[in-house]
Amino acid sequence: MAVIVTVEIPGGTREQYEQSTAQVTGAEWWPPKGFIAHAAGPDGSGGWRVVDFWDSEDDFLAFAKKAQPLFERIGMPTIMPKVQEATNIVLR
């Protein structure tokens, strides 16, 4: 079952996001199994929002385990994502 993963990062900045994205996409394991799509941007209240689409929650959790040390290295806080079932994902 595909899932939508939403991460709200209070106080997160574009610079932090760009650093973390460079770290993740530069990893030898990128792209991870089950990754479908990613979008991110300011949340409108001084933070940052990330929305990902994955084939399954297990695929996302495996990615998170690999990515966490990269996020910690650049000082990103540990955030609990919201995971919900995706009824449909449409890509252009």
C-alpha cells in the first residue's frame, strides 16, 4: 500500500533543507527502494514542510534509518513524520 509521509520542521530553513537533500541524494544508496516522489517548501509559519510518497511504510522506515545519521550530521532535529495511506498518486 502506497503512503504519504509528511514531515513538519518548525524553524526549518531552506539552507538546512538543501544541505540535507544534497547529503541524501549523494548517498551511495540513493534512490532508495520504494521511493516515488518528493516535494518540499516553506510551511507558511516560519518552518519547512516535506511531503514524500513511498510504495510502503516499511520502505520509508528503511530509508529513514539510513538517512538519520546524515540529518544528524548537519544538525537537523529528529522529527516524527505523519504517515498515511495514499488512495491515489498521479505523476505527470
